[in-house]
Amino acid sequence: MQVSDSAARVLSGLLEARTGQQLTADRMWRIGTALSGLLRDHGLASVDELALRLIEPDCGNLANAAVDALLNNETYFFRDRNMFDVLAQTVLPEIASQARRKRHLRIWSVGCSTGQEAISLAMLLSEQRGKWAGWSIEIVASDVSHHVIETARKGIYPQFQVQRGLSVLQMINHFEERPEGWQAEKALLRQIRYEVHNVLDPREDARAFDLVLCRNVLLYFGQENRARAFDRLADAMNPGGWLMLGGGESAAGLSDRLVADDAATGLYRKSDEAGSARDNVVPARRAG
């Protein structure tokens, strides 16, 4: 599907303003494919016609749908299993040791998409239940997309999704097969609070997190927005708290508040000895 330069600029500007992500030249190819269903549903003949609608003042719902369609919501249970092994064997035991007096654990799953990462975390903690007996555990899972958050809150997944990343034993122990799909057990979902939130915005909840997972969320952010996001993440973390990024992401040169940990690539600790990154970068446009 052909996409004109002017239409591409409209869509790229909308996506960056709403989410912080950039539609770089090597990603322009996916615009037509990503938006084909939206065009059909709204009776639009082309991406150019969509772009014309998006510059109208009353395009709110259509703009939200366009942004949702352009986002990459790829996720699956226990994605990058070795990173969950690092959490189980290194990160969580140290948090348990440091926080043994308060016995309260807070985790933030950023860019949670349809919820598989948050449920994987809840399953991991459930399988370590002896270590966390008597603890208060809260997992906050956020995404900029209203649509995926609505899906995540239901906790129902088709067969091919529960088979992707889960063993048969995990499916049996933590899910119930229903006509509409596989339903995550209530005990897992009670630990998770889903919310719509943009990582570039400050959190309204002032309570800090012991562990933040922000994996493969910042890959398509420009440098200024990426530095701003790292600042927001550091703001939300307890001193000495942990941050886990995706395998292709790094905070090097963008935040002196996050110090790489040698336990795994993409693993950081918060250090508040240095100044805030927001003092050193030009603020990006506020994402809505």
C-alpha cells in the first residue's frame, strides 16, 4: 500500500506525540499493513485519506485507534526466559533480603501490552511462594494503549498464546480452559493492577518500586525521549532498586542515575548520587 510523504509525516508526528516512539525510515514499510484493518473499519480508501481525517480537530477516537494500530504489541509469557532466571536467582533474592523488615514488594511492568509479562511475574512469585509468605506483593502493569489494557484486565488468552512460553504444567496450574479461551487464575490477577500510562509522564502514585521491567519499550524512542524516560523510571524506583531493559536497550550515556549491574546485560541499579537526567536534556513534547 502506497503511503505519501505527507501522510507518513502526519502519522509519525501523531505516534511520537502520543507515545514517544518514532516511525523511522526503516519502519515506514509497516504503516500500510498496520492500518489496513482500521481503513476497512472506517470506510477509508487510503492512508492519505486517513491522514486528512487525523488533522481535523474532532479526530480523537480515530487518532487513538490509529496509534493503537501502529504500536508493536509483541509479547509472550516468560519472554527471554534467561532474564526471568536472573530475576529468580539474583534480583528477587536480593530484594527479599533488603526489604525483609517491611515485607512489601512492588514491581512495575512498563509497556505491558496484553499482560503476559505481568502474569509471568505473578507466576514466578507464586512458584517461590515459600520465600514470600507474609509479604504484601503488588505488580503494577502499564501501557499507553487503552485497547491492550482492556484485554490484559480480562486475563483470557487463546490457545496459541498460552502455549507460547508456558509449559503444560504451568497452563494446568495457573489457567482454566473456558469456551472463550484460557483464563488466568484469580490469585494471579489479584496481584496485578493494570493502568493506562505513558512512560514519559510522571506517575501520580508516589510509592516507589523495588523492581521495574521496561523491556523493548524504548527501542524506537529518540535520544531525548529515551533520556527523559530513564529519568521517569529512576524517579519511580526505590534507592538501590532494579531496572531490567530489553536485550537491545541501554541507559549508557543517557542517565547517570542508573548504573549497569554485571549480573546480566540490560540490568541496572538506581543510584541517586548523580543529578536528574532532566537537568541535562531539552524536554520533549509531552505525550498524551
